Amino acid sequence: MTTSTTSDSLYERARHLMPGGVNSPVRAFGSVGGTPRFLVDAHGAYVTDADGTQYVDLVCSWGPALLGHSHPDVIAAVHRAVDHGLTFGASTPAEADLAQLVKERVPAVELLRMVSTGTEATMTAVRLARGFTSRTLIVKFAGCYHGHVDSLLAAAGSGVATLALPGSAGVTEATTAETLVLPYNDVEAVEEAFRTHGEHIAAVITEAAPANMGVVTPAPGFNAFLSRITTEHGALFIVDEVMTGFRTHPGGYWKLTGGADDAEHPWTPDLLTFGKVIGGGIPAAALGGRADVMNYLAPIGPVYQAGTLSGNPIAMAAGVATLTAATDDVYRHVDARSLEVSDALSAELARAGVDHSIQRAGNLFSVAFGTAERGVRNYADAQGQEAFRYGPFFHSMLDSGVYLPPSVYEAWFLSAAHDDAAMERIQAALPAAAKAAAE
Ligand code: PLP
């Protein structure tokens, strides 16, 4: 395991100033050990730490950097916006520009509300669903992460999985009592929940494809089933596309998998949540969906929601520039590179005799050790894997100049900037890392 002198001293300083030295738990390298790298620059497919070491980046800021870091169009748009002021606390033309781009790509969005984080988007979606239906219960799936909303922190993935927490201290039993947590991909469990509690269920919320317990592919027809059963019982179907939206396809995972036009399994969300790519690297997120539901939000409707920096002009400019530059070619490139990396990863692990499966949802993927036989269909499978293999694998890659998500429960992210040189560095790093995972 390497240490990094400047990152070491920055971490030491940070730990006296911020809990755990970080502002988001997974950044602390808790599950892989060692010193978190303090990053000072990000361009294209590369990030550079405070020691001047450059890494091929497979985190992409956890998703936003679809185009690669510091894409010239996005930087130029931000510079232009900054020249006119940082925040107005009033409506701006750019908000409607971004909303228009979202609507064109995701037709299930009839109206959109901008917020600043994915957490705010899902929190508001839950409140809105309860307000619209006058019901209390929310169904969520174990291992799905929807941000750190109290009522959704029950059996959440992401950092909660990394830290092996059942949920979070500080979330009251009364709060989680109104959340039903079910196993993902389990049709019978959902049917049973609706049989028992149907008239009280306000909404089912799910990641469009889970990517916070590692990636899990929705079973064919599972989203369509959720869409159907919620409609039948007068509940809303909230599809969280914070991770998958604008990354797996211009229309998100919904469109990637056929959406309302899918011949066999048509499905349509009532509400969708977005984050990450929508802000192009600056804090922005949104919720959108059916106009009759969205109009329950203040100032038209009775469900309150607000935000000092919502629709911030710099973030809107970055979002508009990002979605505009995200052409079909970008998606083709990211899809192809993602397959290239995951195939190479799988081949090297197989060569080193490491039992594993690659989990995919569009261009998102992750590796799960010791799961070759059954794959990963839900949180129990994800937690049952040989997670201990990831730390040595991660550090070997890091030593070879490849920056991976510092947890086995996170997806790997590619970008339009991952070129042949970046690919070569990843390929070159894999054999030693696979051997480290084998030990
Ligand atoms: N929903 C999903 C699916 C996410 O992956 C995340 C964050 O990773 C969130 C919601 C929360 O977004 P944010 O971190 O912007 O609050």
C-alpha cells in the first residue's frame, strides 16, 4: 500500500477540521484503507493529486463528468455565466433552457423543479408523493441509495453499505416505520406488500438500475411490473435516475430499456429524480414527471419545497453545456470504453483464478468477487461477496496510476475523454491488481 506524503499531511490537517477529514464518507478510503488522495486538478480522463501524481480516473466525480473533466464547452459556458454574476435568487432564462433539454430527452418529464442535490430531489419526490396521494407509506429496496434522506436511509447502499451500517443513527424508528424495505428484483415481496398495505402506499421508489450496492441489473420486466402495480393501487412510481440519468442514455435508463415504447415491458415513471450529469459538475439536481403531480408543489400546490440556490445560473449553464455536448457519439464512446474495461477486467481476474462476476446496467458496471455462480440480484447477494478482495485490488490499481471508486459497492464510471492512452494504462495495471485480488 502506498503512502503519499502531501496527501498524508493534508489528511492529517483535514482530520482536525472535518469529521473523518472528509465531507462525504466514502472519500475517507474506509473500506480499502490507506490515505485518501487529495486531488488538485481534473482534466479529460485524468485527475492529479497534491503530490503531482496523475491517475486515469474511473470515478468521474461519481458520475457527473460524462464528457470528461473540464470539457472546453462546459468551462466556457461557466466562464460566460460567471461574468454575469454568481447567484440571483430569482428566475433566470437558463433554468428553462435546461428544463427544455431535459423534457426533450425524457418525455415522461412534463414539468421539472430544479434543486441542488440528488438528496433534495428524492426527499422532495417522497414528500410530493405523500402529499399527492394523502398516503403515508413508501416502498424502497434494500441496497438502493437515494441520498441521505431520513426516510430512505433504511438498508441503503453506497456509503451506508461501505460502512456496514444498517441505516443511520439519528433516524428515528417513527420515520423508518413508514418505509417498507423490500428485496430488490423480488416480485412476490412487492405483491405481498401491496396486498397487505396497498391503500396506504404513497409510492414505490427505486433506482432505475441499482448502482449503489455495486451495479445490479433489473430483472427483465421488473421496472414495468413496478410501474403496473403502483398504477393499479393508486400509488406513484418514483424512478431515481440521479446516477443513470443522462449517463446511460440521453433519456436515462428509462429510455435505454425502451421506456413506454418497449413492446414487451412498457413502463413509465410518475416522477423521476436527476442529479450528477444534469449539473455538469456543479451542484444541480431536479425532480420531474407528471404535470398533475408536479403541480402539487408550491407555489401552485400545497406541498412546500424551496431553495436559495435552486436553479443557480452557473450550474444551469454547466448543465445546458453538458447535455448539449452529450451527443450520440459520446454515448457510443462511453458504452464501448465501458465494455472494453469491464471485459479486460474480467479476463485478467479469470487469468488470476479470481471468482467474480461483472454486473452491468448500460455503461455502468462493477465487479463482485466470489459471485460467479449466482451473480448479484439483490443486496443480500452483494453483501455476501468476497469484499475483502477489493482493497488489495484497488491499491494495486492506484499504485499503477488508476483511480477507482474506493469501495466495491460503487459503480465504475467512464467518460468521452477516456482515449486509447487511458485505456492502455488501465490494461497495463490490471494483471498485477488481479493477482493482488487473488491472494
Ligand atoms: N440517488 C442516487 C441513485 C444516487 O446515486 C445518489 C448519490 O450518489 C443520490 C440519489 C444522492 O445524490 P447527492 O449525492 O447529489 O445528494
